[in-house]
Amino acid sequence: MRDTIWVVGVILLLAVTPGVSVFAAEEAAAKNGVRFGETVTHGWEAGVEVTATGGPCRGLFATVPVPTDWPEQSVRIVNEDVSDAVRRVRYRTLDGGVKQMLVSIPLLNARASARALLRFEITRAKILPPADTSIFVTPKKISRNLRSYINYSPFIETRNSSIREKAKELIGESEQAWEQVEAIYDWVRDNVKIEDGQLKGALSAIREGQGSREDAVSLFIALCRAAKIPARTVWVPDHSYAEFYLEDQDRQGYWFPCQIVGKREFGQISETRPIMQKGDSIRVPEKKKPQRFVAEFLRGAGGGGRPTVVFTRRLIRE
């Protein structure tokens, strides 16, 4: 067994701020829409462990993002390791479908530790291309559920004139919605040189003609949104890609994936790593600003000590 751990944080602070349907291939696949391929199953661990340092800690509250069901993904909890000091573990789903585990620890004595660690079994399907792309159109009306996928997000500057003008140029006079999105996709792949580095955003990528993998994803999404085509980020371990939203002739909507960097996969994807989250402008009650990615969080009311916290997100490949 090979374990890959990419985020484990240890912080001596009271506040920590780093950064639907169940899968069933035959039932979930619509006649004209998304089709599912072979599946892969992974193990996944997520949770928090807190130790009281220098004295007792009171009123500790932690949030941990956990995987959830998507049309191409099914999630099942297979083990829960929860300490006696944890009074309550509950869950909430934020707008956009991001799921969090909420952990309450009323009192943690000096040098004592408490944990809430979950083990999941995640089954993820590949997505095949639709049978007929000519039937798809852009949404006639942007519903409330789609509004966040058409507007500004952190590092996705949809309102900038350079991005809006380029989007208009790329969709041109084509009447086929699928061809319009594909023109945006191919332009980003052909005109953004991928380099390692920190996230700068869509505007930086279009101005400089280069950027990180995440910058390229952000630019594709920004151009789609500027063309009134909903789009969003999909987050998997160590990677992100994009989804865009179109409707069929009956106004039934579908999200289609595309791999912006690497292998050319448009309207389909062979990615089978677990989906951590979807979206890039998510409102979290404990945060003032929308979050590009919902990370872990810890706060405490006091008690004299300081909490040392370790957050775990771990992908387990059999």
C-alpha cells in the first residue's frame, strides 16, 4: 500500500486559515448528456487532532473539508476515530456542494489530545464524451444555483476588459455552443505557457502569456464566464481542472469536464483521483470573504493554553 500525504499542518494558534447525486453509471447518465466510464476506488482520510499546550484549552471548534457525492463520485465512511473529549461531530454542506465536518471540543486539559479522524471509501468514474455535441446550447437563463459560476471569483477576473474582449473574439460567429467553448479551450492551451510558480490568476496569464497550471485553469474559466457560459474549478489531490455547463434542446443542464493542462481531454476526462471540492468562490460562515478553496479552520475561546493542531488529508492508493 502506498500513502500520499500532501497537506498536514501544525500550528500554534487559535485561528487557522490555510488558504448530487450518488454515482451510479446507468441511473445517473442522461440520454443526451454525461456518460460514465470505468471506476476506480480509493481510500481517503480526513480529520483533525488537537493538543493543549501550556495549559487547558476551552471552546475549541474545528472545520475540516470532507469528500462528498457527485454524479461521478460515490463516498462512504468506513471508519470513525473520535476521542471522548470531542463532544460533537456534525456536518454541513455549503453553497455549491462543499461538505465540512464540524468538530466541537468544550474542554481539553493541559497536554491532553483529542481527535476526529474519518476514513472514506471513494469510488470515482471516468467521464466519456457525449454522443452528440450539436444539441447543446448556452443557458437561456442563469438560475440562482449558477450565478456564482458566471461571476467574479478570487483570481478569476471575469470583469476585466482584456478577458471580456478575448472571449468575444474567441466565440466569434459560431452558433454551436460546444464549438464556442472548445475554441476557448484550445486558445488557452495554445497560448499559455505552463511554468511552475505561485498562483497569479487569469488576468496575469492572459497578459503575460504564461502561468501556473492553476492560472491556466482560471483563465479558461474566466473566458467561459465572460462569454456567459458557467464554469468552475474541480479540485483533486495535487491538481485542478475545469468544468463548463451547457444545456440540451430540452433545457436540461450538464457539467462537462476538460483537462486544461496535459493530455487533451475536452468534454471528457480520464481523471479518477477523488474530488475534494467543486467551485472557486465559496462562502464559509467563519470567513469574511469567499474562499477559492475551503481549507481547514480552528478557533478557541481560551482557557490559558494554546492548541497545537494537525489537520490531515490523505489519499490512500491500494
